[in-house]
Amino acid sequence: MNSVSIVGGSGYGGGELLRLLLGHPNVEVKQVTSRSHLGEYVYQVHPNLRKQTKLQFCDPAQLEPVDVLFLALPHGEAQKQIDHYAELAPKIVDLSADFRLKDEAVYQKWYGKTHSAPEWLGKFVYGLPELHRAEMAGAHYISGVGCNATASNLALLPLVHAGLIELNAPVIIEIKVGSSEGGADGNAGSLHAERANVVRTFSAFGHRHTAEVMQELGLKNVTLTMSAVDLVRGVLATAHVQAKAGVTAKDLWKAYRTVAAENPFVRLVKEQRGIYRVPEPKVLSGSNFADIGFEFDETSGHIVSICAIDNLMKGAAGTAVQCFNLMQGYDETTGLEFTGLHPI
């Protein structure tokens, strides 16, 4: 049994992480911190956890040593106290963006500020098991993943691993996201009157998660275009890429089937009939699955690759627990067996 605590447990990501860890057979959750909800029962903030735990939010200063510490703080906060957190636990899983990028200069370029603990950047394994499963088995520190980067990376993974596209060629990814991606604090744009019924592009290019896609897949020319849609949970990444000369539909089928077969949470969705012919975020709500699919114009070589995820699960807390499982030597699906709901 592993003792764990969550630093920053009042946000959407922290709440989803707590839900998963409370149901994990090999975990005992010791503490959950929140300065803004100090002393409140966690179910007063996360009502789905009512009657599941009697934990109350505590002050971060009261944290006790544990086997594994999960950090679910706002971006930029974990790096300020990473030395202190490392004294509290020999192993850390950080959900934020603080340790995703390996190069200090790249971090400064995309986040617009210097990193507070650049010496720690090389110590963290990038937290996407589909790319770094073997490294996680011996890791002490694992970073978070960007939800949009996760959907993008998994959409492109079959093509890159099979060598079906040029790494220097342009990659255009249109990403549609639900409102929970904006976090629990909210802003004027997240008010129901402003957010409902929208299809609103809010970042044509330059989104920070672009750096993760370039870093992890070795791509040189990537554009992410972000659009808000009328969902709470969900990310849909639609990538447009050019196949190398001579690539056939058979090559694509083999590449996508291989990635799906090698990864327990990746499913290939490419049907000829029925309603759900392509990946769709709606059916993934609450699950850790990533559905991938593709279309191919053999005449022009144009590939459209699609990935759907739940941004709070495979894009954040679900992947964090998957990483924890690999770090601790458990089957990576432990505690993540929920398959989603239909209809919803």
C-alpha cells in the first residue's frame, strides 16, 4: 500500500485525481491541500466524492512525508518549491506544465518567463506512457502532460513511429476543447452566458502545448489552432499532414493497429457504418481511453488523423495515475478500468 498526498486538490484536475486515487486498490490518500478551502471537507468542493472520504483540505505547510506526492498546482507554482516537495516524498508526479519541457530556453520562449528551477527539468520523465513507458519503470519524477498535446501526440504517433510523414513538413492540428480546460477558477469567457452554444477560436497559433508536440515527436513545423466548443469535458484533435511518396492505405492501417495493440488505453475507431464512425469525445467522458482514427486521400497523399480524449482524464489525472502505476510496478490499467458512459 502506497501513502500519497495531493498538493492543490480543489481544482478540476485535483478533484479527478482524488476520485481515481480513492478507488485505487494500492493507494491510501493521506492529505489533500487547498489554501482557499482550508478545513472544508473535500466533498464540499467535489460533490461526487460525498460518502467516499472524510478527508478535509489542509494547509500545504502541514504536509507530512509520503511515498508519492502528486502536485496539482496552477502552472508556475510547483517549480518554486520543488526542492521542498522532494524532501517530503522520494517520488513525485506533477500535473502542471512546470517540468514538461526539457530545455530552459524553450520553456522561456513558450511561457514568457524564466524557469525557477531549471536544474530540475532534466530529472522529470515526460508523462505520456505511450511514449515513455520503459523510462517510467525506474523514474522518481514524472511530469504532467498538456491535454491538447496529448490528443495531438496520440493522433500523430502512428504516423511518426511508422515513418509515414516527413518530420520537417508542416503539421496543422485543429483542436476543439470543452470548458473544463479553463480550470475551476474561471474567467469572463467561461460564464455560462458567454460559453454556451459557442464554437469560438481563441488561439489561432502559438499555443503553449505546441512545444510538447515538437519536443516529443521530433516535428519541426507544427501549428495548433484552438477552438472552444459547447462541451464540459473533451478534446478533439484533427491533424492534417502529408504522407511520404508511396504510402498506401494499407500502411496506415498497419501503423494505427500497431499503436492500438501496443497501448491498453488507445483504441482505433474507423467504422464504415453506424453513428460512431470516427473518434468522438462524448463517449470517453470519465474514461482514460484515447480513440484514434484516420482518413486518407491516396491521390493527394493528404492524411487527416483524429484523436479524442477526456481532457481531465487521459489529458491530466488519468494519465497521472497511469504513470504512477508504471512507476510503482503495477499494471498500468489499475484503478482506471472505467469505460465511460453511453448515452450521456
